[in-house]
Amino acid sequence: MIIVSYIQKIGSIFRVFLSLLGRLVLFILFNLKRLFSGPFYFKNFIYQLFSIGFLSLPVIGLTAIFTGAALALQIFSGGSRFNAESVVPSIVAIGITRELGPVLCGLIMAGRVSSSIAAEIGTMKVTEQLDALYTLNTNPYNFLIIPRIFACVISLPFLTLIGDLLGIWGGYLIGISTLDFNSTNYLVNTLQYLQFEDIYSGLIKAAVFGFIIGILGTFNGLNTSIGAKGVGRATTNSVVWSSILILASNYLLTEALFNK
């Protein structure tokens, strides 16, 4: 009986997971349909681009600078064991552009943006503001959902590119001030080994991460249950699942882009 009970619980969890996955897929498909069939609120999109992208620059910039600086110290410390200190500039640049830049930006945006989107839309649902949009002959998907998803997809690659530059600059500052690198040699080594493939692969990852953040933030917001507790649960779910899917999709994208 105990074994049967455990099997039933596992089956119930698996059924709920499949149901949630199906609803998420239908949500994505419905948004694609509304994108091509309904109006696009450009003014709302610009506002979301400012709120999601521009206002995230300070935290992205500071994180990138300190990450690049710490990465340079770690690589120098490890490379000194093998007399390979000269690889610091190239490894910092490759590590930032390929992995740390898009992943860290994605996780930061998951915490800042996905939670904000879920809380905002969830509150609008609880207070029946979404129903009010329908009475005004305005589809909430076109007015609220699609501009936020597009803003996430477009802003995250730009934020990642800025984060890459600042992360490499952070490693450069530590390299010339603490690790006694020659300024010219550091820049030459960085540019010599950094390829365009390293940069655009990170930007592709960032666009996918932005899509994940926008989709899960809006999806959890629209599926908020009634009450403040429901809004809090939706916010938490959006951050947790966005972070998990960002890390999982990062592996899959790395496998697809670099497994030659």
C-alpha cells in the first residue's frame, strides 16, 4: 500500500507538471497569434523598454565590473601554478562574453524584472483591472503581455553587451593595477584571442533568456490566485522557474553553439 501511495503521488505531480507545461505552451502560441492579429502598442513597448532595460543598467554594470575583476584575480591565482599568468586577459574576455555575461545578466533580470512583471500583472488581475481592459475593448495580451515580452527579448542582449564590455574593463583595471600587467599587452592579448563567435553566442543566449523571463513573468502574473498570498506565490514562481530555465537553457545553447 505504501508503494502504491508513493506511485499515486508521483503520478499526481507528473500530471500537474504536464498540465502546467501544456498551459505554458498554449500561452506562448496564443501570444504569437495576438502579435500578428492584434494592434501593437508601440508607446507601451517604449515605456517597458525604458523600465526593463535602461533602469537595469546600474545593477548590471556594477555586477559585471566586480565579476570581471574577481575573475581576473582567480585566473591569475590558478594560472600562476602552471606559469600561465599570460592567459588572464584572453580567459577573462572569453569567460565573460560566452558564459558569465549572459548568465549573470539573465539571473539578475530574472530577479528584478520577472518578479516585477509577475507582481504587477498579478495585482492587476486580483484588483480586476484586466477585466476593465476588456470592457474598454483593449486586449490585455496586446496591451500588457506582448510589449513586456518584446522589451525583455530586445533589452537583454544590449544589457549583456554592455555587461561584457564592463566585465572586461573590470578585469583590465585589476590586471594593470594589481597584477602588474602592461596596459598595451593586456589589450593586445584580449583582442587577439577574442573572436566574434564568442560575442554573438552570448547575445543569442541573452535573447533566449529574455524570452524566458518575459514569458514566465507574464504567465505567472496572469495565473495569480486571489489575494496577496497568490501575488507573492506568483512572484516567487516567476523568479525560481526563470532562474532554473536560464541555467538549463544555457547548457543546451552551449552544447548547440560550441559542440563541434
